[in-house]
Amino acid sequence: MKAEAEIIFVTHPTPGHLLVSIEFAKSLIKRDDRIHTITIIHWTVPLAPQAHLFAKSLVASQPRIRLLALPDIPNPPPLELFFKAPEAYILDFTKKTVPFVRDALSTLVSSRDGSSSVRVAGLVIDFFCVPLIEVANEFKLPSYIFQTCNAGFMCMMKYLPERHRIISSEFDLSSGDEEHSIPGYVSSVPTKVLPSGQFVRESYEAWVEIAEKFPGAKAILVNSFSALEHNALAYFARRPDNYPPVYPVGPVLSLEDRPSPNMDPSDRDRVMKWLEDQPESSVVFICFGSLGIHSKPQIEEIARAIELAGHRFLWSIRTNPTEKASPYDLLPEGFLDRTVSKGLVCDWAPQVEVLAHKAIGGFVSHCGWNSLLESLWFGVPIVTWPMYAEQQLNAFTMVKELGLAVELRLDYVSAHGEIVKAKEIAGAIQALMDGEDTPRKKVKEMAESARKALMDGGSSFVAVKQFLDELIGGDV
């Protein structure tokens, strides 16, 4: 079948969002020969200056995906705003890209008009980029939101403007025990697990503005699958308030590890060789993502917890790059000597390879959605220790709504500086590795369901077909 369509992706230019967007683009290219090209429009933000190099490495093997970098955005919002209200900073930055995206789209569309059998079919935009829906409308192009989070997050985004029309102010953290009946959730959702930005006026207003723009999209693509979030997706299937269709297209995963640019390959080999020597399902993997940086007092409590729990462990400790400290400098005196026969401490760990390894029996995670999907894909049960962004809501969803994780904390926020004590951490590790309530069987079953969703005829396979048929027309 002749390739006839170009799809434009616009993604938020941070590694996590770029990774999933590019992986989704790759899956579409493999899926449908009618796609001639996918062009990914991106820009540089001060907090992720090397993201364009990361993106280049991800598309290097796929010639039908091209990157289009926008020029430097003049007068970006001040970094002080990011540290106070990150969502407000991101939204403001996106708005400043609008004229540049408009120019890029004009060039792309005009280059296809008349002189080419290839046409620009539409836009797939990151949820942080929803101001660009209006730009797509100017060019009479359909726009689809690609939601890198889960369907539970989408329920919250649907609920937010409705609440705002009644109570036009941010949530009150002091009323953390207050619960919300959010359609799509069976459980009542406590205020304390909502994204931390919703307790800061500037960020809250940005959240509401983003959520209010969702109905302008033709449909919303969610990185989840029906067997995982049945209730939330069944709610959207009823098209409440004529809301756009929500298509579960996941799990969208990158099963090739993304090594740190400063990583010595021998460090990866050291980690994997150590795992090879461990018994099956005996190791707890402790990792909080690339931005999950703990203070020295908290690292000392984790170290004490590891000794109390007594299990084999692989612990990835990320440090602040500006401080140039070694992870080993932060550990209690003698810890490495006392645990040499049971564990390994490293800086960066090849997370996908680690989770896929038979020696791993559990994962203490910050509950980033990419990490949760990877853990489910490999059937590894999780302890929840959220840190920032929407991770608290993810933790609540996994523990209370889906019964797929063991609770350490649901409402921990790293910016608040609280220290979780060793006894509590050790108890969660023991419950994960030894406890009767660990949902190990259920997690293994969900791993099978994830694979079935992507197979021919599976729920996500069908949802992607429906999306492509709408976007390009005809049958795949």
C-alpha cells in the first residue's frame, strides 16, 4: 500500500515525554505502511538542554521519523517560576512556542500541497502542549492528545474543570483527608494524593487551563490498556458530557535501555554480572528515577532499612549533578562492608534489563508511570514511594484502585523534606518480598494481559487501528 500520510508529533521536550512519544511513533511506523513520515517538532528547555541529543539517539535507526527543532524561544519564563509552580512554567513556555510551531506547520503543510502525493494528516500533541490545538485548527488539521500518564490521571483531568466551576481555587493541603468522588474511580480519592502542583495557585490555574482544553481534541490517546484500568476506561467509553473518545494504546514501552551519557559501560556490566549470581526472585531493586534524589539523612535511613529487612538488594542512588558527590559518600559508615555479601549499590542502573532479570523479586519505585508499566510488563511487584508530579495519584491508583502494589507511602512529596524512617521502609520491603498480601500472582497475570492488549485483536491493537483509520482514512 502506498505511503500517503505524514503525522506531526509535538512533544514536551523532556526525556521521559520524548521517550514515550518517540516509542509510540515507532510503533505506528511499524504498524501502518500508509505512514510516509512522522515529524516530531520539539524545542529546548533550560532544565533539559541535552534532550535533543537524547531524541536523536532514539530515532537514529528509524529513517521515517525526523526531528524538527524549533529555534531558541526568546524571553522564556524565569526559572524561579519552575521551582515555585512547574506546571505554570511549562504552560507559559509552551504558549511562547505557538508562533514558531505555526511557522513550522505552515512550511510542512505547504511543502506537501500540490507537489506531493503525501499529505499532512494531523497532529499528535503531548498533553502539556494543548495550546497548539488552536494552531492545528487554523490549518484544518485534527489534533489528538497523547497522554503519557494513565487513565486515572485522565479522570482527574476531566474532574478538575468541573470542580473549578464550583470552587474556583486551588486544593487545600490542610484538608488532606477530604475525599473526592472522581468519576471513573471506584475508590474515593483523598486530596493528599492529588498532584502537588494543585496546592499552589499558579500551578493549579495552569492545571485547570490545560484540562479545559482537552475537549478541543478529536480524541485522547492514553498510555494504558483495558485490562489494567477497566473502570476508568469504561467511564470514558460512555462519552460523558460528549467528551472526546479516549483510546487506550498502551503499554507504550521502550524495552531498550537508555544509558546515562556519562555512564561507563563497565558499570552496566558490573550490575548485570552481580545479578547473574543471585537466586531467582531474591533481590529487591530500589530506584527512584533520574530525578529521584534523596537527602543524606534519608539515604542513611534507607541503608538502615536494608540492613533491618535483610534481603538481597540492588540500590541505585542518584545524586545532584551540581554537587558532584559519589553515592558512596552518602552512606552510613561501614554499610558497604556489612552488606557486601547481600547487595550492590550503584549510581545509574539499566532499569529495563534489571526488571527483566529473573533475580529481581520486587521494586521500590517512585511510581513514575513509565517505571510502573515496565514493572508490570515484567511481572515485578512494587512498593510505592512517590516523589513528585502525578506520582502520588499513580501510587494511590496502583494500591487502592487496582490492588497491584504494596503501600509504603501514597502521599510522600520529596519537596516537603520529610524523612521516612528505617523501620517503616524495612516493613514495606519485608511485606513486598515475604508478605502474603503481596499481589505477586495478580501482577504476573497483568503482565500477560499487557502482552495480549498489543497483539492482533487485542484491546490496544484495536484502539490504535481505530485511531489510524480516523486519522488517515480507510482500512489498515
